[in-house]
Amino acid sequence: MSTGRTMEGAGCVTWWGFSPALDLLRRGSERQEGEVNVLLVGSGDPRHILKTIAGLRDTDTLHIWVIENSMDVVARQLLLLFLALTPQESMGLHEKTEVFLELFGNSEVRSQTEETLRHVATELSLSVTETLETPTNPCLDTTHLRFKERDDLDRIFKQWIHPPPSARSAHVSIAKAWDGRVRQHLGTRYDSRAGCFDWDLTMKLHQKGCGVINKQHYKLWRERGVAFEMREGIYQMANESLLSTRVFSHRGDKMALRGYWGDIVSSPYLSFGIETDDEELLQKQNGQHVKTAQDISYVNVQALFKSLSCRGGTPPTQACSEDGKALVALEPVSQPEAHHKSQINELMHLNGVTVTFLPLDSLSKLPEKQKYSHFFNSIYCAASMVHHLSPTLRQIAAPKAALVVELAKYLLDLTKEQEVGFAEKVGDVAKEAGFESSQEEKRDVYATFALQEE
């Protein structure tokens, strides 16, 4: 894949994926059942985790293993999963969906949402520093991370709670960081950026089948980084979870700069907002879509949360009434320390589902460990992580394992020739690792392969 300025729009930190949510256990009309292990490499957000869990049957057992290339992305994954697992008694379905999407795709959020971010960051900070061997909640398992990585997570969470002094003027700093990226990406075209935004939408995204992405919504996101404005309110508090530190070389010296280093071109609508099973959401009037990607994102995310609630069990410290609502805690907690420790445990426990985060450099080391020998039934790899795949992938793939690789369709800075070249490279890498093509649907969004029988 082309690098450098060609990929400036996509950024160097994958805050969200460049493809729709996928049920990684489904192959055409069939789906894997029973006890399944799934490996996610560089997915960037929990869309595949939520979609795959939603498709589970009551008797299925799912263990998802996550590898990212940045602890900032791991921190965001934990944040979004924490919100997804928050029981309805603590946060209503409507509010949870809105807060999730705000933190997912907005550089600026409402003050109430910022308060939620700080609260979750506080709980996650306690969780990663206090949990040593056994995770408090199986869907937030960080026990496999190294101590240094947990320390990094703790540092990131504390930056969300207490931003660095340079970021005290939150609105100015996030706006400046976003605008700086846009200026760098567009260069001399910056003064005519409205036309550039319109071109990318109508001649690229719409031509690629994303007609539900609304022009006004997309332009607002390209200009300010705000993708989801679902209620009247003031969106001016910095979403600290989208800021990270990047190290630059300047005249031989290393400089660390905190800013926004993610996607500024393709949009966060791709993960949840361009596909739906509800045909009514895709209806048109006078050639225009009635519903937008923002509307579809809301409906899809809320449906995923409903699925989690159906599978979610009541935490051990709570009793349940007949209608499933939590009653008072069985054992009242008196000490503040114990109260903090119980917060993660009070999240939903999804029956038969575990999500484990592995160290950043795990992919090359998994084949060396007997535990992971022929272990994973399904392996997903994001476009940004394809260069990490190697022939040793076969050693960790279970018999008849599926390999799903995200393609470059929605990386808008690439030419058609570069898109095709990337797809060919993916095919070569998969073949070298012992996989053969098993293309079904979405062949231009994902490349799917099956492990060849020896």
C-alpha cells in the first residue's frame, strides 16, 4: 500500500474501521457454531465484536482475541466496550446509543458526554492497575498485556480524566488539531476545501455505494470532526479519547506532539452507518435517501446493544426481578476502594463470551506458543495490518479456518489502480500462508479465504 502523503487522509491511528461491521462466524448461508476462537488484528473499533456477538446462538461459546498496533486504540476499544456493557439500569438504551456514537465519531462532544468519558476512564484506570491474573469482567480482559502496556493504558486513561496543561483550552486545542490535519492534507486546496469535501462525497463515497451519507453531515465532519449531532446541545468539549501523542523528528531531535492523528477523509459512518437489514432505512424519495448514515448508525448500534442485553447476565452482586431489572446489591459495599473495584463487575456479563486483549507485538509470537497451535477458527485482519501477516499464520489457524482481510475500497486517497494492487497483494499473502480464496459477498470490501487442507 502506498504510504506517506498519499495516506495522509487516513491518518496513522485507526480510531474506526474502513469497512462495515461483520459477523465473523458467518460464511454465506452457514455459520460456525459451538466453541469458537476469533482473532482480530487491527480492527480499530469493536464493530466486529458487537456484530459477531449479536449473531450467536444460546449454546455458542465465543472467545475473541484482540491485537492492535497502538495502546491508544486499545484504550478506545475498552472505552467503547465498557459503554456497550453498561446495563440498562445504569444508562438507558437511548442515552447509551447517543453517548457511544458521540465518543465514537465526534472530536467535540456535549459536557454530559465528557463527564461519562471521565467516569469510564476512572473505572478503567482502576481495572487495569488492580486486576492481575483474573479479569473482573471477561469482556474486558487485559490480564495478558505486559505491565508496561498496562501502565501505558493507565497513563492514557488519566489523560482523559485530567488533560495535559497544554490542552486546558479544550475547544481551541481540538479544533486547532483537526484544522491542522485538514490543512496538511489539502495543501494549496485548503481555501477551496468545501469543493474538495463535496467531490470526495459525491464522486467517491456515493459512487462506492455510500449514498446514505448525508452531504451536510459529511461536510460538518470534514470541517470540524463532528459526525453525530443527534440532539440539540452544545458540542464543544474535547473528546480526549481521539487525541494521542505522535513522535516527530525535527533536525535530529525527537518531538512528541499531542493531536488528532486519525482519519479525516473516509468518516466514522462506515462502521455502522452504510449497511442495514431494514430496507425501509434505505428508501428514497425524489432520488434522495430519506434516512442518513447517522440515522442508520443509531438504529444499528441500538440493535446491537439490545442483543447484548438479551445475552447479558446479571452481575453476581445483583439480584434480578422477574422482568430482568436489577434490584439492590445483595451485599452492600461500604468502603470506597471496594466500591471502585466493583464497578467493572457491575457491567453485563455476556454468557459464553470472552474478549481478551493481547500485547501489541503478539501476532509474530503466537506461532511460537503451543496454546495457539491450530487454535483460531476465524482470523480478521485490517488493511493497515496486512504487512504483519506471514506464512506462520497457518500454524495458528484451526482446520477449515476462515481468513477475512479488509480491502482498500474506502481508503479514498488511493487510486483505483492502488486499490486493485492492494487486493492482489492480499491474495498473495494469503496464498503464501496456505489459504485459498472463498469469495462470497462484499468481495470488494473484504477478501475472504479458507485454510487449505494439507
